[in-house]
Amino acid sequence: MVDSSFDRFSVLVNGESQICRSGTLLPAFIESLGLNLRLIAIEYNGEILPRQLWATTHLHPHDRLEIVTIVGGG
């Protein structure tokens, strides 16, 4: 039997620990949190991450994400 716990790690999302699988790309992780990619902005390890880099950004142990949701209203 293979221990899959080595395949998982935690990342900090808006101050809360979340479990992530090794090799996960940022968009897949964000969608797994139930968020709409079109309606958010992401700070990745203290820097605003340009949207064009999201698809190639792999998450790593101890990464820190701050996710801001865009809300419309009137």
C-alpha cells in the first residue's frame, strides 16, 4: 500500500490552512475551493500574480495565497 500523505501539503489561503495535492496548478486549486476564476484577484506569496501566469503556476508547500473576490452592486 502506498502512503499518499507525501502527495499532499498545506497552503495558507486567506489565513487558513488548506490541503493541496502535489502538482496542482493554481486554477484547479481555486476552483476546488468553489471560487469563480473570473471574479477574483490573487496575491501569491506576497505579490499580485498576473492572471496570465495562473495557468502555469504550480502550488508548493507553505505557499501563501490571499484571494479577493470582486463583488458588484449598485
